[in-house]
Amino acid sequence: MSETTYKSGSNLEKLMAAGEFIVTAELGPPKSADPEIIKTKADHLRGWVDAVNITDNQTAIVRVSSLCASKLALDLGLEPIMQMTCRDRNRLAMQADILGAYLLGIRNLVCLTGDHQCFGNHPTARHVFDLDSIQLIRMVRDMRDKKIFACGDEIKASAKAALHEPRMFIGAAANPFADPFEFRVTRLEKKVEAGADFIQTQCIYDMDRFQRWMELVRARGLHKRCKILAGLTPLRTLGMAKHMRDNVAGIKLPDSYIERMERSKEPKTEGIAICAEQIQALRQIEGVAGIHLMAIEWESKVAEIVQKAGLTPRPVPLV
Amino acid sequence: MIIAEQKPMDEIMGLLQGHRKVLVLGCGTCVTVCLAGGEREVATLTSVLRLGGKLEAVEQTIERQCDAEFFESVREVATACDAILSLACGVGVQLAARLFGDKPVYPALNTKFMGTNEAAGKWAENCLACGDCQLGVFGGVCPVTRCAKSLSNGPCGGSEDGRCEVDPDNIECGWQLIHDRLKALGKLDALTAVAAPRDWSKTHCGGPRRLTREDVAQDS
């Protein structure tokens, strides 16, 4: 297959096209200008995952920008999946960053709405939401496929210049656990329609509800139109499990997991075991093309989870 | 209507520091209905200001502070005061400042939003005056106002049991409302198409807005 048949040519796109069961992870940039934190996290992930999401002011807390951290990750031998939210930028800033990201070698972009600023460390900030995530997806797709900006202008430096469009492999999020449940699949379909090439779901604990959601996804054939990666966040402590269950909107955490974390003498080990079990179960679900491991500030355990779940070795990058 | 509430007393007293005679000016329209700046509130505030005996406060309420003509009735009394404390919304305060160019004009209220009266003492925001009303598409529920992120293609992942994660106790998920309403009308299909980016130039993003209607302008 020649490279020109790919939309972006990213390794993630190639592995997905080759039908590999994908493993992505998350790297949260630091809340300071300390480069060592990114290096350490990259060391934990390199070789164990196919690509790494670089979060964008995650939970509305100021961190190293996803664009810069994506470039650093790339230089450290990882394939970055740059995340971009609609909270902090308008369409001008977004398109400028997409052009810049492409120039820096970034080829995967996940388009997100973004957490409301009230959850972060600058709750008095003004939010933007010029576009929503679905409009962002369409804009990135039109930049790539139609070679036009959001305003309709062609992506070229002057009237006589050649077109130089940024070619991104486009990701989006889906939350099977938020409401209204039946509309969740319609919203996923809108994202696919807008141009999403792959989906990473909100972290899954309620496997039954995820199964029901996947049934609806398959009924509409959406798993054939985009690759769906099942999101997972390993539980570290009983407190974290309870917090996820009680305080995080859009996450359903069954009591059986709480009980297991409560009973276990080594909750961390138990949390990893639960995660590995979930991966095994998710691999059996038709339409699940891989997993997305959001080990929040626990990147050091990704290798162990991937090994326990029997997902090693990872496929070598395709040329 | 425009919903407002009175500023904390300390802040009002701070604004009036150094003044001896103040016109406390109420407005007979929106802020009267929402019990923030009408005749009754003017009377109450004036008596509080008079406590301590240092400040002379004159009370007046006009029909509307968003129309210059209604200020004529208080021009004389205003001239005799050294400041005006307006209990109108921000619109009225600004017009008062424009009409009484040599007089400090202070707001006694914080203007909150355009909304409905939900129950006794409860008001809710319903319109952001975006200038491009799409209520016909969204089942009569405004996504710009009722969604905390003003999403055109919601709901986001923070919608749970019909509530918005920003403040589940007090905010309904606008997109759940849109969904339910269109479902009841048998028009859920309206939500399957991707809604295009909004034209924010019709909002305040395009600068302070003005409206001129030639038909009316010519008649008057």
C-alpha cells in the first residue's frame, strides 16, 4: 500500500488500517516548565503503546500546552496524539495551532469539547467555545480533505502559491455513560459524519452498559466507519474508586469494583488486575478496535497493565 | 425581562463615600417586577442610607430608565443632588450617566441576566440576545443560553440524569431539555444533522450592537 492512500500517514492510522488491536495511553503534561517530568513519563510509555494522547489543559488546569508537549513527546520517540479542546481557543487560534502542529510532525489530533473551567484552577476565566467538538472535527477534516480554512479560503500562502494543507488523523471522544443514553450513539454518529477517524471512549467501568452501547453502535454500523478504542482508567485506591463513582459526572462505577478494592490488601495490584480483566473482556466485543489507557499520574504502570493483558509485544511502527 | 439584584450594602456605601446629598432613583419596569429596583426597594434603601444621619437621600422612581424622556421629571431634583444612585439595570445607569454629564452616577444593582420568574424569589436565565434566534430548530430551548458551554451539537459528557455537571443541584442540562422536547414533538431527527459553527458576529463579539428601523424612524 503506498503512503498516499493514507489520510495522514500517522503510525496510528497505519496500524489501524492493518487491523492491529491498538493500545494508546495518556501523557498529562506537567503543571510547570519541568522537562524531566515529560521525559520520565515518556520513558514509562515508550515501546508499550502505539501512540500517546497529550492532554490539553486537562480538567481545566494550566499545564504545558498540548502542542509543545506533543513535539517533545515526538522527539522522545513517541507518536503523539495531540488533544485540542474548544474551551481555550477560538477558530483562529485552533487553525493556527493545527498548521503549526503539522509542521512540527504531529499527525494525530483528538478534538474535544473540554471540561468547563469551573473544575480547574482558574474558575474565574472566560471560556471560548467558539466551536464545539463536532464543529472542530469538521473543520480539521475540511482543512485536510477540502484544503480549506473554516472561512472557506484555500490553505495557501498567496493566490498563486501551492496548497499546503495540514493532514491530521482525526480522533474524537464518546461517553457511553452520560445521558440521554439513546442519544449518545446519535452524537457518536454525528462525530463520524463530521469526520472522526477514530474514537476514544470515556473510561469504562460499567461493562454491561458499554456492551449495550456497542450493540447500538454496531446496529448503525458505526464500528465500520471509525475505529473505536475503549477507554480505561485503572483504579489506584478505594478513595479514588469512590470519588469516580460519586463525584464524576458521566462515569458509572459498579459496587462490585468498590467491594474488590475494599477487600484487597493491595488495592493498587487489585486495580491493575481489574483493568487487565476488563481489557480481556473488551477484546471479545465486536467493534472494539483497541484500548485507550488513561492511567492518570500513573503512567509507570502502563507497561504492567499491557503485559498482564497479553498485549505485548506491540507491533513495530509501519513505514 | 431583565433580572437584577441589589449590591451588598458595604459596596453601595463605599460608592457614596464623600457625597452629602444623593438622588436614589428607581425604575418602574423590569427591576420593579423582579423586586430589585422599584419604588419599594428605593424606599427601603433610602431609609438605610439615612441611618447615621450623614447622608441626605432623596427618593424618586421613574417609569423607565432606558428612555431619556422619563428622566425629565427628575431633572430638577437631580440637579440639587451631588450624586445619583440608580436602581436600574446597567442600561438605565448608563443612560442616567449620559443625561447628567456633570453628576456621578452609581449602580445600586448588579444586572444579572434576561430571564423568567420561576417561583416566588426565583429567576432563571433564558436568553443571551445572540442576535440569531434558533429556538425554532431546538424545540424552544436555547442551547446558547441553557448549555453552560453554549454547544450547538450537545450534550457533552457532563450530562447526567438531566443535570449539568457544572452545578447539578441548580442547572438542568439544556441539551437534555432540547432532546426531550424534540422527542415529545416527534422531531428528534432535527438533531442528527451537524449544526454549523455559529456566526458570533451577530452577538456582542461584533461590537456593541445598534438597531435602526427606517420605517419607525421616518414615522416619528
